[in-house]
Amino acid sequence: MAMHALRRHMMRSMLTCLGVVIGVAAVIAVMEIGQGSAYTIQQTIAAMGASVVQIDPSDVVKAGASSGVGTRVTLTPADCDAILHECSAVRWAAPSLDVKGQVIYGNRNWSPSDIRGTTLDYLLVRNWTDLAEGELFTDADVASAAPVCLLGQTVVRELFAGASPLGHQVRIKNIDVTVIGVLSPKGGNMMGRDQDDYVIAPWTTVRFRLSGSRQATAAVAAAPAAQVNTLNQYYPGQQVQLYPQKSNVQAIDNPMLTRFVDLDDIFVSATSPQDVPLAIRQITAILRERHGLMGDMENDFRIRDLTEISENLASTTKVLTSLLLCVALISLAVGGVGIMNVMLASVTERTREIGVRMAVGARARDILRQFLTEAVLLCLLGGIAGVLLGRGVSMVVTTLLKWKTMPSVTAVVVACAVSAGVGIVFGFYPAWRASRLDPIDAMRHE
């Protein structure tokens, strides 16, 4: 009987459930796009590596002007080794050096985003040990500063045009470097930076072959003249001091330029995401002790928790998805109000029919059930159409905007349940009103 009543006014029924169709389609589309965004963020976190902590040198302030983060020369390979062996919450630690330059092969050249010098632990931290082809460099290559490198997919595409680069030599800053492996594709990171536009080599190769050590201003304690200046012994057996020896206070007040192997970054992976705060505390304590920072002295390094950045981004995406979902649910409620209005109009139109049914024996609950069934059926049909429309919208978004979307069975079930609930909630009052009509008055209605 409900189907027959809906078919009698097909156009009105279609327009009535249009609000439900739009609301359900919005719910489906928002849920699928939100799940696709969450999946993309998870893949980005996996590409970054689990529980990653990045350590940078701090800034240099001269005459009140800061030169920016990373300008101070404080981090050394010995710091990296100390973090790896003395921090119980650290699984891997890798030194990192960055250099810019052209990579040349034949008559082609390309300037990658970064030429990074590091160790094998960096690839473990970044979860990047699976190569597309070739093999990784070894610890022996690091120790000997071997001229070998790994290329990212973007660099391979620009320089070799589809050919395999294994065994070929590329020129970086007038140094021939042999390609021994190709990194697996990672795509863009959270900031949109191409993670495949990289060249990775042993850090010793980058430091001693491609770049050079920098001068660092350090306060050095005064040493005996015989150890500092070999010219103080002009004649065997004689001790001649050419210049007055500095005191410790004078050495601190007048620092000398010293040279040592410094790092641009240290990448650390904690044993688990829960151990990241503990790892940060341990790293801070060890570096302050190694750098001679006591009391209230500021750190000469900066620690960034990359996992926390990713979690904040995921939380923001979740909030935006929830907001859009609320808007979609509001449109469902608007569709429900439309259904209630049409059902009230239907009760008024069919008052005489209701009176006849009640006169031949229909009870109030039968009338209530009939009109409630009509409302629920109308919403369910709209819900099914909305599911199909929402899925179509998701496919269009994926095709045109290249956004990742994921089908959600839960969203389909919830949308259908919500649409049925809308039918029950907004159809109950018209059905109840129809069931409360007096049969005699209803039959007299024109």
C-alpha cells in the first residue's frame, strides 16, 4: 500500500526525497574523502619513518642579530655515536650533511632538491631500505669516503630518460660518483616537497669530496706552549717560549677559530612512538653534557619531533572531516523536514481514504504503520540513491582532482540507517496525526 501511494505521485515523491539524496550523498562523499586523506597522511608518516626526531644546530646571534637555525657549528659525528650508544630509547641515529649542486650525466644536468650525505641508519630511520634496483652502500664505503651514491626516481628520470643508471658515473661538483642503487619512489611529503628528488651518498664522501669543513668559533683552553707551537724549540734541549701563555680566562674571552667535522642534522628513530618523549629527554641531557652546557645556558641545538607534526596534521584533518560531516547531517535534517511537510500534506489529501479504512475495521495503529512505512520507504529510497550519488562524487574527485578516496562500508550502513531514522523521526508526527482522525469526520471531509 505504501508503494502504491508513492507511485500515485511519482514526481512529488522524487522531489520529496531529494533532500535526503543530497544529504546522504554528502555524508558518503565526505567520509570517503576523509578516509582517503587519513590514509594519505598515514602513508606520509610511514614514508618519513616511525617515531622520527630531527636534531639541528641552533642559531648564531651576533650584535643582537640572529643568523637563523642551523648556522651554529655544534653537532659532530661523535655526538651521533653517543646518542646511538648511550640513549636506551633510541633505535637508530644517522648523521646528515646537505649540499647543493648540479648532477651531470653526458649532455644532461639536473639540480636535485638535496644531495645528502649520511649512513645506512638514515635509510632505516626513513623506512627506505627497499631499493628499486641496485644495492646500498656499506659501512666500508662510509669509512673510506667511497665515491658512490644512490639516486632518487626524479633524478633518474631527468638524467637517464628511462635507462638504468647502475654502474654509470655522474659528475657532482667536478667529482665522478658511481651510481650503485636507485631509491624506491616515495612521492611528495606533507609540505608537497618531492621526496624522490634526492641524491644520497656516504656522509664522508659529501664532507671530504663534495664540500668541506667549516670553521667554528670555540673557546679552547690554553695548552702548554710546547704542545701548541712547535716553533718554541729552535734548538734541541732548549725550552724557549716566544709568546706569553694565555690564561684560561683569556682563552675563553678570546676564542680561536677551530676546525672539526660538523653535521647539518642528526636523524633519530625512537624504539616506539611512546618512547619519543623519553628519547628527547635523553638526547637533550647527553648533548648538553657533551657540549659543556651547564645551569641555565641555552641549548646550542634544536630538537624537532616529526611524529608530533604528523599527528597534529592528522588531527586537523579529522576535525575538518567532522565539521563537513556535521554540515552533511544538517542537510539530512533539512531533507527530513521536507518529508514531514509532504507527509502532512498527504494526510490532509487522503483524509477521506483514512476515514473509509477506519470505518471498515482499520485500527489507529494500522493507520500509523501505513504512513510511517511510507515515510521510511521514501527515506530509504532516497538513501540508496544518495549512496550511489556519493560514490559517484568520490570517483569524480579522484579522477579530476587526483585526491585519494577510499570506499567505506561503514559510511554506507550509517547513511542508510540515518536515512531510515530520519523517516521514522519526521514521519511519525504525520502518521500519528492520521491515526488520531475521527472516522465520521474523516469520511465527511471533502
